[in-house]
Amino acid sequence: MESAPRSVASLKVISYNMHGFFQGCPALDDLISTDQPDVILLQEHWLTPAKLSLSIILLSVAQLC
């Protein structure tokens, strides 16, 4: 009896050190456009919790347009 072929799922993860959110945004935009990652890990964004959620929403909306 032959077994069915297995497919391998892939997950592209990028880890990026922003050196400040607004300083790192242009490079982050390029990474998203060229590499199309599934997950992005951001370090050193230096945003307060209140500003973090708003900035991520704005970044998400910018990528959808």
C-alpha cells in the first residue's frame, strides 16, 4: 500500500532590531515587501504600550494598501 505524499508547510520568520520605531520603519517596510514574512519579531522599537498598539495598527493598514 502506497502512502499519500506529504506536503511540508513553511513559515517565514524575520527578527528585526529597529533602533527606534520611526527610524526603522522604512527598512521594515522594505523587508515586508521583499521577503513577505509570516511573522515579524521586532526589537528595540522603544514605544510605550499605549503607542505600540496604535503603531502596529498603522503599520498593518499601510501594508494592506
